[in-house]
Amino acid sequence: MALVWLIIWFALLILSLKGAEYLLKKIDEL
Amino acid sequence: MLGFDHLQLQQIWWIVISLVGALFILMSFVQGGQTLLATTARTELEKTLIVNSLGRKWELTYTLLVLFGGAFFAAFPRFYATSFSGAYWVWMLILMTFVLQAISYEFRKKPGNLLGSRTYEWFLFINGSLGLFAIGAAVGTLFTGGNFHISETNLITWGNPARGLEALLVPFNLAVGFLVVFLARVLGSLYLVNNLSEEGGLVDRLRNAAFNNLLAVLPFLLFILYRWITMTGYGYTENGEIILEKGKYFQNLLAMPVPGLGFLLAGLVLIVLGVIVTRFTRSTKGIWAGGPGAVLTGVALFLILGLNKTAFYPSRFDLQSSLTIENASSSLYTLSAMTLVALAVPFILAYVSYVWRLMNSEKISARDIENKKSHDFY
């Protein structure tokens, strides 16, 4: 179970970092 | 040993730590630049230009972070023991992102490495965004408090199973985290505009990014200022009892008109000036206003945190466990000895500035990269 949580946690982390990268790109290009 | 009493030495060392912390904020332009790498560089050449510009400086930023931790360890060991063992997961997260940074500069262009250069650029982005955000949030907890209890024998109990990560649920901590990330991006843009010899394309995008990221700083800055006025801070009485004081941090700003409010305002004005000069003129000198501005702002932030009878690491879990410069510091003997040793610091600074001048004697151009002339090619 702990492993599942770890994978979910990492997936969320990577998704939010990707989202952050997208938003920062938008800010820089405004 | 030096004629200073204990309290004076504690104050001197808090000022030293404030200065080192503020210099780290300035040097976070490396992390800011690492996120600009992902968002402003469009070609492989532009990416390599940015990485090579930052690659000459990243160790200085890292060293300042270590120096900041080291000074805390030596001058205020109870804080070090409390925060690094109690808020374990936050510090591990920060350190892991810095490990990613170190290997990325080392291996990005090494032939035949396991991961491609894109992976290392992604690692640099993680360090510049997540790593810096976590540092900002950790600094935020110095205002909002951690969940710890310290026993009489200095055993630390953390009152939350998230071991520090719970700090990410406090809006003030998040605001400091975002502020640090966007300020680093402002400084990163100013630095790169100054350090790259190219005009047009990339540099124009960086000039634009400096201004846009400054606008992104504003809401978080206003929120932090608003919270400093309204939030309850942690002070202490003559006999060391921790007390709650409404608007404590704003009062501290006013109580230190020059190094508090004065440095903060002067710092912010200089940052804005540096950005405006960079965005609306062809000048490349914006970092010479923005950089010192970041240092002044940082010094003000740390001074109001620890001086004027303020607990610099309050506990939300057990109020009387809160740490102050008086109850968390080293002994009179240790602080005196450290102060003597610190007299060598100007020589180290002179060496750093000498090396810096050597590294900056030529701006980095696309031709250097294409010819691989630079002997320290990243």
C-alpha cells in the first residue's frame, strides 16, 4: 500500500511540476 | 575574550546569519536562471548558453546555502538540532533537489551518459522551482512556527507526522515560497541579460521575463506585508517567557527604521529600478541595482525575525519551546572564538570577488559555445 501511495505522490509531483513549467512559460511570454 | 557580552555576540551572529541568508537570496539567480532555461530558451544553443553562464556560478550559491546552515549550526545549535531533525522531510526534499542540481551540471553534456541532456535540464528546473519553493516555505515557518517540543535535555519531539511538510498548508509559508521563486527568476533574468553577450532573441525574451516575473512577485509581497501587519508574532520578556504579540513583525520593521523598514523599502525600490531599466532600455546593468536590492530586502526580512526580542523559530505545538537568539545560541566562549575566526571572512570575500571578476572578464557568446573554446564547458 505504501508503494502505491509513493507512486501516486510522485505522479502528482511530476504533474504539478509540469503544470508549473507551463504556467511559468506563459508568464514569461506575456 | 573580545569584550563583548553574550547578548551582543548573539545579536552580532544573528546579523551575520541575516547577511549570509540575504546573499543566498541574491545568488538564487542561479535557480531562477535554471527555470528560465525551460521557459525562455528555444534552441539547443540558447540552452547551452544559459547553462554555461549559470554553470560558472552555481557552486557559489550552493556554498552560501551550506554556509548559512553552518553558521546556524555553530551560532544557534539548538535551532539546527530542532529544525534539521524535526522538520526532516522538508530538509531532505531541499537537499535532494540540490543533489539533482549538482549532477546535472556535471553530466549534462558528458558523452555516453545514461540520461540525455533533456533529463538534466528537467532536474535543473526541479531544483529551481521545487527546491527554492521549499526553502521559501521553510523560511516562512520561521514566522509562522513549527510543531516541535524541546525537552530539558534537548530531545526534540515533532507534533505532526508530516515532519515539516505540514508547513505547505499555511498560506503565509506558501506566499514566501512563491515570492522566493519569482524573485529568483527576476534576478536570473537580470543576471543573464548582463552575462550573455548576445542581443536579440533570447536576451529580449529575458528582458520581458524580468518584468513579468516582477509583476508575479507583487501579489505575494503584498500578502506578506499584510500578514506582517495583522498576524500574531512571537516575542519574549526579560526573563525569557515567550509571549504572543499582534503585529509583532510590522512593529519590528518600525522599531528598526534604518535596517528594518529602510532596508526593505530601499531594497524593493532598487529591484524595481533594475527591472525597469532592463525592460525599457537597452541597458544590461539592471542586476547592479536589483542584486543589492535583493540583499537589502533579505537583510531586513531576517533582522525583523530575530532581533527586538522576537522568537525566530516559534513553536505552534508548545509555545515555551520557541527558540530565540538568547535561548538557542552557543556559549559565550564559542561565540567569542567564532567571532575571532570570522575576522578572516573579508579575505575569503576578496578571493571570491577576484575569482568572480576572472570568470566574468569575458561575456559568454554563441561563438564560444560553438567552438567549445571555454575550458569549463557544461
